[in-house]
Amino acid sequence: MSALLDVQDLHAYYGKSHILHGVNFHINAGEIVSLLGRNGVGRSTTIKAIMGDVPPVGVVRFAGRDIAGMKPHQIARLGLGYVPENRDVFPSLTVRQNLLLGQKSARQAGRWSMQDMFRIFPRLEERADTPAGVMSGGEQQMLTICRTLMGDPDLVMIDEPTEGLAPMMVELVGNLLAEIASRGVAILLVEQKLTIALKISHRLYVMGHGRIVFEGSVADFNANASVRQEWLEV
Amino acid sequence: QETVKLGYIDPLSGGGASVGEVGLKHFQWLAEQVNARGGLNGKKLEVLAFDSKTNPQEAVIQAQKAIDAGARIITQGNASSVAAALSDFVTKYNERNPGKEVLYFNYAAIDDSLTNDKCSYWHFRWDASASVKMAAISNYLKNRPEVKKVYLINQDYSFGQSFRKLAAEMLKAKRPDIQIVGDELHPLLKVTDFSPYIAKIKASGADTVITGNWGQDIALLLKAGADAGLQSNWYTIYAGGVGGPTAIKQSGLADKVHDIVENDPNTAPEAAQAAESEFRKRFGASLWYPRAVNEIRFLESAVKETGSVDPKAIAQKLEGMTGGTFTGGKGAMRKDDHQFFQDMYLRSFGPLKPGQKFDEEGTGWGWTSKGKIAANDTIVPTTCEMERP
Amino acid sequence: MTGMRYLLCFAAVAVALLIAPVVFPSSVAITTMSLMGVMIIFALSYNMLLGQTGLLSFGHAVYYGLAGFCAAHAMNIIAAGKLPVPLPVIPLVGAAAGLFFGVIFGAVSTRRAGTVFAMISLGLGELVAAFALVLHTFFGGEDGISTNRTKLLAFFGYKFGPQIQVYYLIAFWCFVCIVLMYALTRTPFGRMCNAVRDNPERVEFIGYSTQRVRFQAFVLSAMFAGVAGALAAINFELMNLQSIGAAASGQVLLMSFVGGAGHFAGPVIGAIFVTFLQVSLSDITKAWMLYFGLMFIFIVMYAPGGMAGWLALHWPLLRNGRIVRLLPAYALAAVPMLGLALGGVMLIELAHHMLVQAASDGPQLSIFGIPMNGASPWPWLAALVLFAGGAFGVRAAWPRVADAWGRALAAPGTTKVNS
Amino acid sequence: MNPAIALRDVRKSFGPTEIIRGLNLTVNRGERHAVIGPNGAGKSTMFHLISGRLQASSGVIELKGEDITGLRPYEINRRGLSRSFQITNIFPKLSVYENLRCAVLWSLGYRYAFWRFVDRLKDANERAEEVLEMIGLTARRDTPAGVLAYADQRALEIGVTIAGGADVIMLDEPTAGMSHAETEQAVALIRKVSEGRTLIMVEHDMGVVFGLADRISVLVYGQIIASDTPQAIRANPAVREAYLGEEAPA
Amino acid sequence: MLELVTFSTLNGVLYGMLLFMMASGLTLIFSMMGVLNFAHASFYMIGAYFGFEISRHIGFWPGFIIAPLLVGVVGALIERYGLRRVHRYGHVAELLFTFGLAFVIEELVSMIWGKAPVDYRPPPSLDFVAFSLFGTTYPAYRIFMLATAVAMFVFLILVLRRTRVGLIIQAALTHPDMVAMLGHNVPRVFMMVFGVGAGLAGLAGVIAGPALVTQPSMAALLGPILFVVIVVGGLGSLGGAFVASLLIGLIQTFAVAINVSLADVIGPTAAGIFGELGRAPLAQIAPVLPYLLLVLVLILRPTGLFGTRES
Ligand SMILES: Nc1ncnc2c1ncn2[C@@H]1O[C@H](COP(=O)(O)OP(=O)(O)OP(=O)(O)O)[C@@H](O)[C@H]1O
Ligand SMILES: Nc1ncnc2c1ncn2[C@@H]1O[C@H](COP(=O)(O)OP(=O)(O)OP(=O)(O)O)[C@@H](O)[C@H]1O
Ligand SMILES: CC(C)C[C@H](N)C(=O)O
Ligand SMILES: [Mg+2]
Ligand SMILES: [Mg+2]
């Protein structure tokens, strides 16, 4: 079967600075894939390029369609979900309204209902009617993830979901990711903390110098320590 | 071949635009005729238009521009507030720039103070002053017993205020029995809906409204009156302005709306009527300002007689000058205050009577003269003490 | 910039002010330049709010106008009482008045920032304007308050009758105010204004009260507006409602933004440019309001940093001479642009003539001195071709320009500009 | 001598929900004090209450023995307390240098002065340079703060906080979103600037917390459930259960 | 007296409704998109002139339908090819854009239809007396205006309740990219909202034109008062705008109707304290009142009467 998301020789630029130098990778339906790498190597940029937030140069196919050059909202409507790293909640809207905006059309029943979200993060239900802007850092993080899920994507790209989360929460998020996958939604995970990445991922990619420098299963990754210290540690 | 430049400074935008535009047409038309007759002592008369936005300060700036552009005569009419500023400006300018004097011809701003306490040697007014017009109206009311309750509504600025004062005084003197049931001042050219005022007039039970309103303020006032079915008599100065006749017709106030001007097209002599028709054909508006015609006529002859276009000479000549007016009567520019005196007509508006030629705004209604006031009977005293150079 | 550099700049300004009347001696020019001087002060004072402190005000004319009226009254009183006060100090009266009203209204309005402040300023502006209509004795109603500058006691023999003398009086105060207002931006207070503009919340956590900063900025800017107002009174010898109303407030906002609120010099450029247009445009064409509006729309759309911002963009390139790399591209773009402009102007003029004048004056008109007949299709066709062709050309040329920019900037050694 | 900061039975509710529910905390002078706790426990809110951004519904807050309850942020800051924000909060259009210089002006007594030039204020400029050096942004001196990379902005956030030389410093998740390398630098910086001062810090990175803190308080559901030395906290089962979970601190 | 009160009320309500018809569009644009649209009154003017032009050729009723639509389209185009570009430069830029726009529109209108008022009349079908009280007649046309305004109010309430447009825009103001990446077509929503807002103003124009004057200065005369309405009512609150419109409408008319000055109320001392202000009859102070209201409300309750947020 052909991959759900297939990225070939992807380049990206910020103004003049060349960030991605030909990234190649793919994700199959229902798969959890982690994208590792040091800060500033270009993982977020990769995701943004796929979403069309940063103009992509190269081939990006999603569900068989070439989406490079499409507008972000078109791409999103094809079933590609994105959870940004810097918690872009809509501050003036309430938690509930934020979640509502996650849905692409007012009345659309997908894999996820608001109830599911509240079940997973009861905290959100407690705060459902407070403006998202005043929520705690961690709560905002939870909200961003849920908001994207409300759009019922077939693939979610999550950028550093555990940033600023308390250790307990980190585990919670780990479980959520598992649940997401269990509903047949593929995941592209960008993480600092290897812990959950290694725990839940089916496959791993490691980025360096704006390229993919390692691809393999968790086992392969653990097997060759050189990758780890060359590309991840300092 | 050099030209004599006439700076026309009046509202060409905003609420006064409708009046100002027509005024401009008058002077452009007159200039053509002068030039057709060989110009002012051989020189072409050219009209430069400047937008005063009915605002004194703006007008002063424009006057400066007109002068910078070479105009030595400026003319203006809307409104008295602006006129006061211009008169003051011109006076100062002339005293500061000897040898470069500028004349100011006022063709419509009729607040009395301009020819009394504020009078200036360089200012010449070709329209009858507010007191003249009010005197005519009040005299007419003397033998109109049906007028019992009068409502005054005027624009809140120099002219409106003095007109209102004059009305009160003169009525008191000539018809003490008349009761003034309302006395209103409203912002100048800012009111969009006069219904509240009409409601008030109705409530006051007035049978007659006297107003000096002009421009959109008279049109809208009459319109609102029509909407509310106000059936009172109107004594106005500017009901003939744009939109006025239409509104009157709408409210079916046959022969109830009056105005006081220096002409009655339907009884005017041949020449005047010919001019009237030509003007209407050409510009689609009535010839409102015969006084403008007089102004240019007198200018022309003053130039002819002095043989120069030097403002100073012209001014001297004009003082006390007499001559024929547009309507065939005699006109005189009084020396003491530079106020022009001419025959006036009190008219009322209604369905065209047999033999009447001119209707207004295609309403099929027109003006009928109720009485002519000979120039001599319009003369009012002045307190002007003029400093002559 | 070093202290020396400032001195040079200001010296240049001073010289420019001095010789301007020599370069443009016509009375039109001098009248215009006097007006510009007043407007420069007014616009700069406004930008203390908009550009420096991030306060959008719709009522700045209030301080300009009120001060103007006070100055006018002061002049009349002085003249009447033969008081030993020469004209050149009248602007101080204006400053005092501006300060006074700044304190009063500032206390009310600077409690808040953002939209609320903007709306309060709008309200106060209209409020004062409306009251002015009622209070006849002070504001003189529609007629306004007129005065006579020559009636004050002579100043070293100068009575300030002739416009030229007034020009130099204005120029003097203009210079003083420019220097002072520039100096202000370099003070701790000036810096805190910028901080408040950028992030009022954080300011409170480094020891400053945003309200106090806003208030102080407001009062000072009102004071300078007052100087401008007084000079206006001297220049026109007549103050009336127009100087207080929303129109004047809007105009000063326009000037600051079009000139470039992000740069100190912006409002100066804006004041000169806008005043020039207002004075001259109306003589050149009857449809000047139309051009006026279009011009602003254009600037807002294509030079959001205002004229100063646009210049600042080129400054570094100018410094390191890379500007030359742009010239070819610019030259290329200039041609179609010219076509576009010409076509546009022709269309407007033709339309205006046919719609407004033709009825009475016939279809003959002349554009740029070229006579043509608006009734015949040819001029229209020509205009359309020019316009469409120009538009197309610009579209085609634009990538080239952008590209040239890219290369010029990418080249090393180009320093970043910040206001 | 009285503690740097003391909160007594402080409460804060937003509408119906009470977020801070009778919070008591004492931070002694000169100690590095870490506050940990689940997300939404009220750590940032506590910071807001102490620094005057929010007003407590009830209770007393003291700074160096002085009651500061209900004072405006700038008044509290002038009394020697300075804080950073969890979500970066600097002056984006001003250059890095200006950011720092603005931060020192008040403490050097220049207040709202509009009669002297900033460039001539020797002490202010020296202090700014010094901090610039300290946070390692000398290279970016004239860059508008808004365009700095995330980590650099966090560094500047800390810089602005400490520039005024306040003797009580509060940092809200200073290292959030930083890489290990950056985190280590940050920790070093924090250690340096908190020399001889009082430091209160919220952190989720246990490495940092246990590396830096002299004492740790655990805030859960608006109450301090424990306030003790790192060892004791680590040992405390309640804390493990409420917060640390399985992950053993580094 | 009763007569005066009745008619002042009627007139006040009518004027209020007229204000509301425009304010409603402006609330959409200003309080949702944050655009201080100074050209809003200009759309109202275009509406009137379009209505006039159409009524000349095919009659009032077609104009009543078509003109607002046209204005809406014009608005949408302006958003698409002008405002959208300016949007990213911030509110002041947007504001000045609409500023210039107002200029251009006024000039174009007076170019095409002349400076003088045009003769735009109510349709014969509505040109009769609805009822007459105390000998004063009340034109049916004015009743029709009232009805339309109310209908408009209901329509808007429904639209805003049923759709998420409000949410999308509010979110997009701060995080446009994020909203887009959730699958919403932000630019289109903005264009639609602006179009609808303009269209509403247009409708107001079509209706008000015949009742008041249709002339190039009609926009400038109504401009600022609209901001008073929506700010006093509270940004983003349609109900607020509605109430505020009525409030100001009534205040304005009654101020004219009532013949008292401060002096009459608190005795001659007033003149002492307030000088002329004390002596001036309320009618003359009328223009001041809305702005007084605005300032007071903003100082005492910055969110406006029914508003929830400050900006
Ligand atoms: N808006 C931007 N403008 C210019 N450069 C940028 C921008 N955003 C990111 N960069 C640069 O691009 C590079 C990659 O950034 P990116 O955010 O993709 O890194 P990352 O792998 O996500 O690291 P992290 O998210 O952990 O910081 C970094 O060097 C960063 O400085
Ligand atoms: N202004 C407010 N209105 C309503 N609720 C608020 C407000 N401010 C904070 N809250 C709520 O108070 C709780 C505590 O928030 P706070 O930011 O203090 O958490 P925190 O301990 O800092 O969590 P984190 O570690 O995730 O930052 C959160 O549930 C938040 O939603
Ligand atoms: C032309 C007129 C309308 C001017 C007005 N009568 C005035 O004196 O102000
Ligand atoms: Mg990243
Ligand atoms: Mg927090």
C-alpha cells in the first residue's frame, strides 16, 4: 500500500536562510512516527512546510494527492492535523469555543467528540467556559492537542506536546497518543524528551543539518548508540 | 493679453455646495458676457473658483490663494460668517500691502453688521441687508390679520441670529398683537432630519413660520414640514433655493410660502426674462442672483468711467454710484456703508397662473409677486463709520 | 548616531528653514511654507502619541484648536490693553493652554490605552467641538474669533504684517519644537514611551506606571500642539471651529501616518507633503479630493511605513552604494508606472469633465495642456490603453524589482535599520 | 530577620472557581526556592498574586516583612521584587540593548526624567552592557527583540527580570522549551544572578529543580502540600503520587 | 404636550432605527474585524444613490433589493483588493485606508450625481399617510423604515447565533495562520463579513435616502455618531448597538423638543456656574449629548453598556 504521507526532497527557507536541505520520509496510515533531532535542526519547519505555513519546495503527497503549494486550510481539510509547538490557543475565546473551532464544519461528527476530550483531560471540562488565554501553560498545551483532534484528522503532526507539562501530565499525553493511534489516526511526533517517543513510536527518524540522518524502528535506534550521541546529545 | 481675475470664494463642497455651485455658474456666465462685450477696458474677465467649505478660516486661506493667483477682486456670498472673516481679511491685507489693494464684493451675505459695526471701505454688498428684507416682510404682515402665531426658526450663526432678532423687534413694532410662539436656532447646515423641529412647530400651534434658512436647511425644513403635513404660512428669504420648490409642491402649500428677493421672473422686463430663459436652458437652474448681474454691471461701468481696473479707483467710483438694475429699476451703492439699494419683490409660490412663463424645478408651480418695494422704501439707516484711505 | 551628527542634522534643518523663502520667494510659496511650519509642529506633537507611545488619538486637534483660541484672545487682550508683550512670545501662551487642557483631558483619557483611549479621544474631540458651537463668547460661534497680529507691540521694529515676517516667526518656533521633541525621544521618559507602546504590561514589572507614562506623553504632546495652534492663530488671525473639529484631528493623523509614524522625521515629511497637496492640488484639478483619497489609499497599501519608512528601506543601500543595483529594476518599473499614472489621470479628468462641466462648458478640455474632445472616443481609448498597459507592465516588472531587492539585501554588509 | 516573602492564607478565585485555596508559604532571604506542582495547580497565579498582576481575594502577602497586598505591580517592583513570565513577555520592537536599559532605568532613580539623555547615563549603560554580557546576547545587541530565536528570547526574559538588580527574583519556568544544552547555560546563568539574592522559581524540569533549589515547595490545587529540602521532597510519597509520578528525577 | 411627546418618541425611535441599520453593519466590521471603518457611512451613501438610480429606471422595489446587494459586492471587492492587503499592517493602516476610501467615494458620487441633492422619493405604493394624530400625519414610509430595521436586527441575531463566523474572525484576529491550519478559509470569511456589513449600510441608505436627503455630504454628517452607537452599546454586542441606537435617537429628538436650559432646571445660579452653557436651551446642546454619553460610558464602563471586551 502507498504511504499516507510521503515527503520527498523537501526544502524550506526563511527568507534567505536555507533550513531544510532535502528531507525524505513517509508515514503509513495508523502509524506513530517520531521525528527527533536537536533544537533548531528544522523539525518544526518540516511540519510547517508540510502544512503550507512555510512555502515548501519539493514533493509532499498526502493520501495520494500532491499538496505542496496548497493553502493551509485546504491541506487541513484533506485530513492533516497540526498541533503547533508554541500553544497557539485563541486567547479571547473560551475553551469550549476553541474546541468548536477545531471542527471544520459546524455540524460534523468525527472520531472525536467534545466528551472524549473532557474525559481524557477532565481539567478542560472544569475550565470549559474560561477564556483560553488565562489558562495555565499546561492546560493550554492540552487544549491545543484536543482542538486539533476535533477536526478529525487522519494524520496529526504534534510538535513538542509535553513542553511545560508536569511529569504526570507527560504520561497522560503518552497515553493519549496511544489512544489516538488506536483509533486509526497516524501520528508524526516531534519531541525533546526521548522517553515517550521511544515508548510509543513504531518508527523513528532523526534529523541533522536539515536532512534525515537516521531511519528505523525503536529497536534499531536503541541498537546503535552512535546516532544518539552524534545527533541528539550535546 | 492680460486678464482681470475675479476670485469666487464660496462653498463648492459640503452642505452649502448646492448654493455655491449655482453662484459660480452665475459669475462664469456673466464673465462670458462681459468678455463678449470686449471685456473690462479691453482686458478679459476671468473667474477663479475657490472652495470656502462655508468656513471662515478656510475662506481666508482661499482668499490668500486667490490673491496669490492674481485676483484683485474677490466675491462671495455664503455665508455671513465667512463674509465677516473675508471683510476683515481684505481690510487688513489692504492696509498691509499698499498699492496691492483688493476689493471684496459680497453678493449675498446679508447680516447687517457687515454694513454697520463691521463695515469696511473695501467691502461692497449687492444684496439687500437682512433688516431690509425683514422690514419688507413685516410691512407685508401689517395687513395680514390672519397671521396670529409666529414661529421663528433660524440657523445658529451671525445671520440667523440677527435675522431672528430683527423679526422679533419689527413684528413687535408693526404687529404687537402677533404672538411669537417659538424661537429656534439650529446648527448651520448640519441637521439631516427636521422632523423633531416640525413636531415642535406643530405643537406650538403656530400659523406662520418665519425663517432665514438657506441651502439644505430650507429644503429639508420644508420637506419635513411636508411629511408631517404642516399647513402653515411661510415667510422666507431662500425658499427658492435647490429643493425648496419641490418640497413646497410636495406639501401642497399653494401660495402659502413666501420669499423676498430683488426679482420676479414672471413680471420682469423682456431683457431680464430673455436672460432668465437662457440661463435656465444652459445651467438647468433659475437665475437666483440678479444681484450678481448688478454687481458685474456696476463693476463694468465703474471700469469704463475710470478707464482703469485698479481696485482703488474702482472703489472710489462705486461709492454712491447709481445705475439701472437687472429688473429695470434704479439701483444705488450708498456711500456711507457700501450697501446697494434696489427694488425688492415679495413673492409667493403656487400653481402657475395664466401668462406666467417660469415654473421652478419642473414642478409646474412658480413665483407670483405679492408686492414690489421700491428701492427708496427699502432704505434703512446705518451706523457705519468708515475709515477711508 | 553621535552627538556631532545631531548637531549637523539640526544645522541643516535650520539652514533649510532660513533659505527656503529665498529659494521660493513667490507669495504663494511663503503662505504655503508658513502653513507647513505650523503643521510640522502639529504632526510631530501628534506622533509623540501615535508613533512613540502607541496611542491612537482622534481628538488631537482639540489642544491645537483650544490653544489657538486662547492665543487669539490673548492677542486681542494684549492689543486692547497695550500690554508690553511682543507677538513672538504668543506661542508660549499656546503652549500653556495646550498644557492646561492636556492635563485636564489627559487625566480622563489616559487611564486606558488601545481602542478605549481612541474612542474617548474621539468622544472628547466631538464633545469640545460641539460645545464650541454653544459657547459663543469664547469661540465666536460659526464666525470664530478674529484678531490682528500687527496690533501688538513691535518686536525690534517688526510688526509682522507681511507674511514673510510671520514665516520666519513660525520657522523659528518650528525649529525650536523639532529640536525639543527630538531630544525628548532620547530621554529615559522617551524610551519608556516606546516600551509602553511595545508592551505596556511588562512596563509595570520594571517599575513604571504605564498610566503615568501615557499621561506625561499626552500632556507634553498637547503642549506642543498648543504651540502649533498659537502659530496658526497668528498666521490666519482667525480661529474657528474647523481648527478644533474631527477634520483637523483626522488630518494630523493622516500626516503622521503618511509621513511615517515609525520615524521621527516621518511626520515632518507628512506635514510638508500633505499641506502641499492640499494647497496646490485644488488649483491643478477640480477632482483633487479624488486624487487626494487615491493617493492615501495607495500609500497605505504600498508604503505602510509611510514615506519615511520607504526611504529608510533604501537608506542602508544608499550608504553602501548598493542602491545602484536597484536602479535598473526601478527604471524598468518606472515606465509602466508612469503609463499607469497618466492613464489614470486622463480617465479621471475625462470622466470629471464630461460628468461635471461638459453640460455647461461643452466637451472641450485640455489635460497636461493637451486639448482634447471628451465626446470623442479617442482620448478615452488612449487613456484606457495607457492605464491597462501600465497596469500590465507593472505586474510584469514587479518580480524584477523584488528580485533586485533580494540581491541587494542579501549581499553582505547591509545593516538593519531600526527607528 | 523576617523572610523575603511570606504568604498567609492567601485565596484567589476567578468567578465561582477558587484557584488559590488558603495558600501559606515562607521563603527565607538568600535561599533558592523552587515551586513545583501539577499543571493548573496555581503556580503562575501565585506568582501573579505576589507580583501584583492579580489581586488576592483574601489573605496577606509580605515582602521583606512589608505588607504588599493590593499594591500595583510597579509599586511592588520598586520595593525590590522582580519577576519573569512563563510566556515570554519582552519589548519586541526595541533592540535587545534597549530592553535591558529600560529595565534598569527606574532602579537607578531616573524615573520619568525628560530633561536628560539616556545615552549620557553612564551607570545605566554600564549596567545594561553588563547584563547583556551575562545573558550572552552581546552578538545580538541591536537586534529587535521580537526576531530573536525562542531560546534567546527566554534568555532576554531573564535578563530583563534581573537587570533592575532586585533582591527578590521570581522566574516562571525559565527553561521551558529549551534544549538540554541551552537549559544548562540557563541554569548556570540563574545560579550566577541569584548569588546573594532570593530566588523563587517554577519549573517542570526536575533536573533543574533538584540541581538548583535549596528548598522546594509543592503546590497542588492551590495549596502548598509540602515545603522542604530536595531530599525530603523526593522522598515524600504524597508528592510522588501527586506530581512526580514514575519519572525519577535526574 | 402629549402630542409633542408622542411624535418626539416616534421620531426618536425612527432616527434610532436608522442609526441602528448602519451601526449593525459597523458592529460586524468594527467589533469583529477590528477595522475602524470610517467609510461605513459612505457605503450608506452609495446605497442611497444606487437605490435612487435604480428607482429611476426600474422602480423603487427592485432598487430596494438590488442596491444593497450591489453595495455588498462593492464592499467585498474593496476588502478583497484593498483592505486585505492593508490588514497585516495593523489597525491604523486599515483605518486610514477607509479614510481615503471615504474621500474617494464622496468625490465619485458628487462627480456622477452632482453636489446638489437628488430627488429620491418614497415609492408611490408607500407614499400615503399611515395615520394622523392630533392633526399631525405620519407617513407610511416611516413605518416601513421601522419594520425593515427590526427585520434586519432579527436576521443578524439569527446569523450570528447559527454560524461560527464570529468565532472564526475573533480567533483569526490574533492567530490567522492557526485558524487556517484548522481548515477555515479566513480571507473568505473576512471578505464575506465586510461585504455583508457594507450591504447592510447600503440597505440603510436605500431606505433613508428618500426620507432624508440624498446628497454627497450625507455620509460625513452621520459618520462619527455611528462609532458612538457601537461603542456605547458595547463592542461586539448587537443588542447593545440596538439599545444604544434607540437611546441616542430618543435623546437627540427629545433634546430638540424640550425647551429647557440648565438655568430653568437649577435656577439662575446655573448661568453663574456654567456661563452661557447654563442659559443655552437644551435644543442647542443636543449635538453634544451623544458624545457626552460616549465619554461618560467609556470612563465608567469601558466595555460599553452591553459589551464584554474592551477592544
Ligand atoms: N521565523 C523564522 N525566521 C527565521 N529563522 C527561523 C524562523 N523560525 C525558525 N528559524 C530557524 O530555523 C531553524 C529551524 O527551526 P525549527 O523551529 O524548525 O527548529 P526545531 O527543530 O523545531 O527546533 P526547536 O523547535 O526545538 O527550537 C532554526 O535555526 C531557527 O533559528
Ligand atoms: N484570569 C483567570 N480567570 C479564570 N481562571 C484562571 C485565570 N487565571 C488562571 N486561571 C486558572 O487558574 C488555574 C491555575 O493557573 P496557573 O497558570 O497558576 O497554573 P500553573 O500552576 O502555572 O500551571 P502550569 O504549570 O501549567 O503553568 C488554571 O486552571 C487556570 O485556568
Ligand atoms: C447666500 C445666503 C444664503 C447667505 C446668507 N443669507 C448669509 O447671509 O449668511
Ligand atoms: Mg520546534
Ligand atoms: Mg504556569
